[in-house]
Amino acid sequence: MKSHRFAWVALALAASASLAAAETPELYRKVASVHWVVRDLGATKAAWSRLGFRAVRDLGEMTVAGSFRGQSGTTRLRAATTQLAGLDVVWLQPVEGPNAFTEFLARHGEGVFSINYQAPGKDALEAEVSRLSALGVGVLQRAQVPSGAGPLTIVHMDTESQGKYVLGLVHGAPPVAAPDEAAATAEGPPFPVKLSQYALVVESLQPVSDYWARLGFPAMDVTHPPLSDLRYHGEPGLFDQKLGWHRHGTVTWEWIEPLQGPTVYGDFLKAHGEGFHHLAFDVPDIDAAAKAWGALGVPIVQSGAWGEKGKPGSGRFAYADTSAVGGVTVELLWNQR
């Protein structure tokens, strides 16, 4: 087993110098989950349940052994899992002990802390940790989470300062808990949804693109599309932004650099700093979706359109302000076919 592990590490180190020009590693073709840090797990569960996402499994309070910035210790936290339009979400409320989640809450407030990828084996996980370390990326936090199918290994790499989110590597089966009572009759939100984007807001696209390219991800495709029918908090809007795109997996990544405002992007930067801003859901009827959530007290805070109205390739967007509990907005997207 040791020789096999060393072979993995040697291969990773040998490839690290040239990986930036190669294809994205297979490991990063599909997001396994996100770790989403909240202050009040109960309130977060209730809020998203009201919007129709009721398939929650509460893991209760747990004590996790591991290390944070190289110092060994234990952390107590409350956790629950759910699915939002097919995305596996782990909500985490830190309770006690030094950990990166508490640090994140203090700096940014609630929101998506890490985007995680499933390694095919423990050796593969350690090889990727070694490859990233050779490129100057240290381990932020490491944990062993007990589960019925053996321990779940979680390694959070220290990418947030330059990459604007924490890259997570996981291996093993997550803990299993009985579903909450409401999950037995969960039907989803009152309209069909399909996850289509992970979106982050940054001050400048280029340094972020350069950083991830150095780690083996593709450079961003940058666009500056004209938009129309702009609205901001119910009033005519006058905003502009450049967009960076990563298409290295099953769901598109959108990176947003605000140019002119006011916008929800600028509001986010002031409140939270750079980082994960929203999940985008494709919907078949954007007006019906906005009305359904509006009736539940979730307003549309920014909207607009792109392309030539009525022509294929055009579409509309609307930001539903789900951020009040949990810190993450949902963008509703409709595309003209």
C-alpha cells in the first residue's frame, strides 16, 4: 500500500509543472458537494423548507477530530444535509473549537465555504494534496468524520485568499441520518428547477483566472454581454459587469466582476467580500417562479434580459433574495429555445 501511495505522489509531483497547460484533472469534472456555513442551522433548514426544499437529513451535533492550520484538535458542530436542485449541500453550524468555519463566519458571514470533489481513493486524495502543495497551496483544515461505512476524510485546501473559495477534497461515505419528518413528503419547490451555474463575485477576473490556471484549471472565457430591461430593487437599473466562465465540469461556473452599479454584486462585496454569491436554477417560466416565491416573502432584487427578444439564444434572469437566511442568493434563469 505504501509503495502504491508513493507512486501516486511521485506521479503528481512530476506532472505539476506542466499541468496548467493540460486538461483539467478528472477529479474536478463533477462537484460532489458544498460546505455551507450558517449561524443558525434550525432557521436555515426552516427557511429553505418553506421554499420547497424539504429533503433534509439532520446529523445532529458531532465532535470531529482533525487539524486547523497545522494544529491538531477537535471541533464541535451541528450539521445537516439536503439537496438543492440536485446539488448535495452540507449545512454546518460551528459550536466550539478552533476551525475554519468559525473563521469564515467572522470574515464573510454566512455562505458557501467550500466546493468539494470526491477522490476515487485515499491514495488519490493524498496525491492531489501533494500536487497542490508542490504548487504552493497548503492544507487549511483536515478532518476525519465518523460514519457507518468507515471514516469520511475531508481536506480543505487554503485557496480562498486568491481563488475566492476553499477547494475541498473528500473520500469516503458521509454520515447517514434519518430524514426529517417533512422530507417524507418532499416534492421540491412549486416549479421545476435545474441547477445550471455556480456563481462567484470578485473584484477582478484576471488574477483569479491566473490563479486557477496555475493549479491546472482552464483559463476563464471572458465576455461582456449587453443587457436590457434592467431592474434593481424594483426600479430601472443601470449596471454593467464582465463575466468569466469556467466550463470544466457538468455545471457551468460564472465569475462576475462588477463595473457599474448599484447591483446585487456590489452589495455582496460590501457585505461579505469576494466569494460565492449565488446558485442559478433554470426554470421553464420565470414569471411564475418569481410570483410563487414572492408569495412566500422572497422578492426579486435584480433582473434583466440578454439577446434579441423572442430569438433563440436570448433569455431573462432574476435574482431571488434567498440570502437573508444562509447568505446565498438564487438566480432564476429562462432561456429562449
